[in-house]
Amino acid sequence: MDVLTAMKNRTSFRSFLDEPVPVDMIKNILEDASRAPSALNMQPWEINVVLGSERKRLSKKLLKAFKERGITCGPGAARPLPETFMLRARKCAEDMTPLINSMGQDFKKYVNEGSLGFYGAPCVIFVFLDESFPCERMVDVGSFLGFVVLAAFARGLGSCPIGLVTSYADEIRDFLNISDSKKLAISIAIGKPDLSKSINNFKTIRAPLSETVRWVD
Ligand SMILES: Cc1cc2nc3c(=O)[nH]c(=O)nc-3n(C[C@H](O)[C@H](O)[C@H](O)COP(=O)(O)O)c2cc1C
């Protein structure tokens, strides 16, 4: 698959088959993603891959923490966001809701508990950033994330970035035995999507360039 086809057709999947993904395939995706650009080629991302029964054990711990603390998916902003962005988020949720309801599920429950269960994916990639880096180096992590999701798609797998885990970073560091000095940036669920589930037909829209780009000529 060429890169433009992958960019046009990739979507986030939110239901995975309970089937292992060959470790070599994950290794290939990580090798592909390691080609992502980063400032001074520092490659500041630090990766942990959690597979199979360990992934399930971690999800149990996260769902317990969710029941206790109840932090849900959201923009994670310290201050109210400009309305343009909130409208886009609302539209995404509105468009997703009927597909989730058609599976007999409640939207909030499906997305929050689903995220911490990695939507059943057999593999999760956790990306950490050392706390000594300035917040600008999250750009490098984002570039790595973009490469992972495209490489997974091009290799016939589905993925979903899961940011909700950052609200449960203490539990994850504890599970992985990782120092507090490593900031959890993002996780990415990877697996074979369950194509019989209607949520996996969901394709988000994008704002037109006229809304997002200002030309200075
Ligand atoms: C940083 C980041 C965090 C995200 N966190 C979550 C999450 O916790 N749960 C979830 O279901 N999707 C999550 N997503 C997926 C987004 O909802 C999705 O990328 C967006 O709606 C666009 O849809 P698409 O990926 O299908 O193009 C996240 C995506 C990014 C980039």
C-alpha cells in the first residue's frame, strides 16, 4: 500500500478480534515508525509493548481505577477551549453514537471502558517521554504516533490511539515498573479489527482547509 492510500483510508478501529498479532509484525511496525522525524534525531520516544494476557491483566487494573476515579475521555484542557474545537469534538461523538447504540451499547460506557480495555486489542504500544524534555518534544511523539498508525494500516492491521490512559499513568507506570520521571504520552491499541462490528465502519470527517489554513502570500 502506498503512503497516500494509507493516509486517505486509515481510521481508528474500536473493536478488535481476540487473536494474537505475530510479534514480528509488531517489530516491523515499530521499525517503520522509528523512521519518524524527531528534533536532532533524538528519537525521544520510549516504548513498552504489552501483549496478550498481560494486556488483559493491565486493563483489569485500569478499569478498577476508572470505577474509583471516573476520569473519562475528554480534551484534557486546563482552560475552556475555543468553540470551534469543541464543536468538532461534539460532532465526532454525535456521529459515532448511532453506530455504538446499534450494537446495543451506551456511547460513554463503550468509549471510556472500551478505551481502557483497548477495545479488545491483543497488543498495546505505550509511548513515554522523559520528564526532562520540554513539552515541545511531544511533537516528536506525535510524529511517531502518526507513523505507527499508518504502518499498522499498511500492514493490514487496525489501530486506535488511546489518550485516556494518561489519566491513569500512575497505575500504568506501576504495572510496567517504570519510574515517575517518565511521562506517559500516549498508547496505541493494535490488532485485527472485528469488521463485523458497525463501529468499525465509522469514518470521521475533516474540516475544510478554508477553516484550518491561512495563506500568507
Ligand atoms: C492523542 C490522541 C488521543 C486519543 N485518545 C483516544 C481515546 O482515549 N479513546 C478513543 O476511543 N479514541 C482516541 N483517539 C482517537 C480519536 O478519537 C480519533 O483519532 C479521531 O476521532 C479521528 O478519527 P480517525 O482516527 O478515525 O481518523 C485519540 C487520538 C489521538 C490522536
